[in-house]
Amino acid sequence: YTIGIRLYAVYQVSLGQASRKLESLYNTSFKQITNWVHRFEEFGLEGLKDKPKSGRKPRLAEEQLNELSSVLQNNRPDEFGYNTATWNGPIIKDYIEKHYHVAYQKAQVYNLLKKLGFTYQKGRAQYPEADEGKREEFI
């Protein structure tokens, strides 16, 4: 829920609405609405904000993530025995498993890359026999 929705629920309770009647309107329990009211009374608007979630501890330490980022930026996969010159999700997944002994799902590898600041880039073929002037004219 956004802060605005929570604030409006608190406002309605202050006007005399019962939190049990509001629970169906907000599709949440009356206890949650009561919690919003108490948090607002104690902390103001800050009390209506979500607290940061700790989440699961990362499988790779910060030092390992920095090392991985450096490897991806400065090396090619064929330097590590892979049969390609560009990094992709499955190859990075395999590299992490072999070098750090940590198993990731392919989707999580892409999340990890995003966290490290990498973006998807696709190479474009350039034909040596192509006329550069015609190409510029076309574009």
C-alpha cells in the first residue's frame, strides 16, 4: 500500500470509521489498519512508510562481486576455456559455479548483472564489402 492510501485510512479512522468496516474497503485486515493508526500517532508520516527489508544474505561476498565485475569487464570467456568471445547468462552462471562454487538460476544471474551495472548489448554485424557511404545515406 502507498503512504497515501494508508494516510487516508488513518484519516477515516480519525473521523470515526471503525477499522473493521474499512478492512473490506482496503482489502486488508482491521489489525493492519489499526497498526497504521498507531504507527502514524507515534511516528507521523514516517510511520506509514515501509521499513527496509533485510532479505536473504547474498551468496557472493562484496569482494567476490567486485572480482566478478572485473573479470566480466576485462576478460573474454574464451580466456577461461569457453567456446565464445562474448559473455552471456549461461556462461556467466557456469563461471560462477566453477570459480566461486555457488549455484545461481539463470534469471538470478541477470539480476546480479543488473546489480553490478551491466546492461544487455547486442552486437551488430558489419560487412567488409559494404559501402559506408550508402549505409550512412540509408540511416
